[in-house]
Amino acid sequence: ISYKKKNTTIPKNTDPATLTLEQCHELIKAGATRKSGKRKGKKQL
């Protein structure tokens, strides 16, 4: 699901064709609270 330049994943146990607009909003809210695990920094040689 893409919303305001943010991508949110759909859980594997959910059929994308059956998602309602309300369910999509809930997934977007849940994805917004989750932080990214990647950190950017200098590459050490």
C-alpha cells in the first residue's frame, strides 16, 4: 500500500483483494509507528 510517499506491507495472511479502505488506513497507521531497522552511517574500511 502506498500513501504519501510511504510504502506499507500487507501481512501474508491477508488477501489484498478483500482489503477495505478502513483496513488499509489501519495498516498505514500501524506501519507509521514502526521504526526502520536500517541505519545509515560511514562505511568503515
